[in-house]
Amino acid sequence: MKILKDILYRVPMEAVVGSTSVTINAVEFDSRKVELNDAFVAIRGTISDGHEFIDKAVNQGAIAVICEAMPERIVNGVTYIQVENSKKALAFMAANFYENPSENLKLVGVTGTNGKTTIATLLYHLFTKAGFKVGLLSTVNIRIADQVFPATHTTPDSLMINSYLKKMNEEGVEYCFMEVSSHGIAQERTTALKFAGGIFTNLSHDHLDYHNTFAEYRDVKKSFFDHLPASAFALVNVDDKNGAVMLQNTKAKKYTYALKSYADYSAQILENQFGGLLLKLNGNEVWSKLIGNFNAYNIVAIYAAAELLGLETQESLRLISELNSVSGRFQYVVSKKKITAIVDYAHTPDALKNVLETINEIRTKNEELITVVGCGGDRDKTKRPIMGKIAAALSTKVVFTSDNPRTEDPEMILKDVEAGVEPQDFKKTMTVVNRMQAIKTACQLAEDNDIILIAGKGHETYQEVNGKRSDFDDFKIVTDFLNQLDK
């Protein structure tokens, strides 16, 4: 229980009706969860407007309402606070309610189009191996030391973030690594958190259904670095032209990493094969079980962040060599017939291109590269033909299939994907709408030593069709089919 005026600390208020000295049991922005003596924050969302549920929240026992527009009906005994931005108010209230837990550990945010999950997760494992209690807030899961919780969003809401950070405080967690999505930044979910560092990976075509333009998408990412404190570090990939943009207005200490450009932390690929990578990191050689150029970027970012957080160089190198790939990120299995099946979360044009180019650099060209790929429904439609073009150009055979169609017709999604295929590549492609049948088809097409890439869903263990999720695990399914072919 908290006093309302205490949890309103740092919240700019435009008008107050009632007392701010009332006691609050909980803060909620979902009216369905409101109980007696809770504070209800009315959020304007993309689907619904919380202001329409103020009366419902009050009827359920809300003792305080935080809103951008005062309701017509003012109930005696209820405190009403008008603010300019409810999402920002919620962020500060959540942090205050949970006693600003981000200030009691070293929180590092990872943002960019690709690589967020890998970098955050591998830093979690590296620091755990180094003997620290560590937290993780990622797309795949949420971890508090050795406890694992399911993840529902790349960046959870402000209340959930601070709730988990509070639990981390209680468990003695010293470091927490967090994926920071553009949605999360735009919706103020990371506002009021104190970051010890920020990492920028890269920027490519994604989420333009939400951000409208690439410039807006870039500027949202940049705002994360604009708000880092002077005590934090800002580590950016300067091989991406947007890396320098991220640093323009930050107060944080600036550091760079790269494979091709001059940088504070640089890497050179000495060997690249399915068994892993041999890298030279700032003059030190290290072998990694991770694969491909894109993972070389991830490794140098991890190495840099570990050093900036105080780990000794040789210790970091030793721990990097022990790290395994993250679930659904270039996760592969080899059958008895030497067919290699790779499952990867690549769901953007740039990520798909990176994975396919990596495979093509490693393979001997005597084998087929069969790609199974689609695009999700209710998401950025402009990337669909680009994904189709890339898949067909960089594979020897392509099976276009359903991803998570959500509320869209999967056949219409696939028509958008097929539209990008160049005429000379038509003969390489086929469309199998049913994803399980598509994976089975790829396995049946594959011969000894061929390579199958199943892209788009990665770590996800479900498929979403018309609002319903059913069990679907790409890695398990392809493994089962390959095992059947081996018999």
C-alpha cells in the first residue's frame, strides 16, 4: 500500500480533483483488473481508449483515476488527476510504486531491428557463468537468476517491468539485460527506468505498420539513447549508418563496435563454418559456437558490454567461448543423412538476407539450400515482397508458407510475398499454405548433405490463426520429419 502523492512523484499534473493523500493498494491500466482502493490509469491505446472505462473502474472500487481528459461524471471520494500523457504517468507511477527497482541494479537495454534477443540472452548467460545473479527481460522469456517466466511482449508494460525488477532486487540480482523494442519506447514503457547502459545493434525495414516511416522508426530508437543518463554507456554498431545517429544527443559515455569500420571494439572473422566462428576481438583470438557474420556482430557487442560493465578481458573471452546459440536463433540439427535443418527467427528482410548469406558463405554449393518462409499477418505488409525476393534469390529452392496469419487470409499474405520474386527465380519457388506440410515438403525435397532453412518463427512454440494459438514448434517438427526420413 502506498500514498497516492508518493507514487505521483515526477508525474507532471495539469489538474487535481480530490485528495492525493489517499492510500493506494495497486496501480492498474486494465479496468478489468481494478479492485477496491486501486489507482486506475486511463491509457489511449491502438484498439481501445481507457477513458471509456473510467466509470467501470470507479464502480469496481478505484479510489484514484489518472487521465488525459477529465470525465463528465466526478464521483465524490475519488481523486482525479489530469495529465498530459497517461503512458508516461503510468511509467513513473509504476517505478515509484515498486520503489524504483532499476536504481538498485545495473540495467542494460538492447535495441535495434535484429540481434536484441541474442545479445541480451547471451549477456545473461555470460554474467551468470561469471558468478553473478542476473536478470533477463526478453522476447523468449523473463529470468530472475535461475527462475524462468513466460514472456508476452518484447518489452513488457511499465507495471510488469517494475514488478519483475522489484523481484530481482529481492533476489539480489546485480545485472539485468533487457530487450528494448521501438513499440516499448514509443509507448513510454521504459520511461522512468534508470539504465546503466544501452546497446544499438542495427536498423532495417520493420514495424512500419506502426511507425509509418523509417525516419520515425529510427528516431524512436534514438530517443532511447537521448534519455540515457551521463553515468551510463551508449554502445553502438557503427557499421550501420544509424549508429552515429544514436549517439548525436546522448549524455552517456559513447563507445562503438564494428567489423568493417574503425571502432573502440572491433572484430575480424578468421574462420566461419557450421561448427562456429574464430574471431579476433581487439587483438585477442576467441572461438565461438555461434555461426555467421551477424553473430560476429553480436559477439563483439557482448564482449564490449562485458568490459564496460567491469569484467576482466580474459575472463570475458573464456566465457564467450562457452556460450551456446539462443533458442530459435540459427538453431540447427543434422540428420543421419547429413541433412542440416536450421531454424531462425529471421522475420525481416535484413535478418533473412543475413541468415541466407551466412549459409551461402559456409556451404560448398554442391548441396541444395531449401528455404521455408512466410510473413506474419496484421503486420507491415511492405516487407512481404522484399522477403519473397530475397528468399528466392539466395536459395536454390523456396517453399512459401503461412507464418502467423493472425486475422488475415494466409493465401493473400503469400500472394504479397510471391509478388516480389524476380522472373528468373519463379521456377525455384512453390507455395504450400499449411506450415507443417511445407516443412514436410522441404524435408522430402532434401537429399544427403542438403540444407533446410525454416525462417520466421524461431523460438515461438505456437501458430496464431484468427486469434487462436495452437502448438507449433518449427524445430521439433523438422527434427521429427528428419528422424522419420532416417528410418
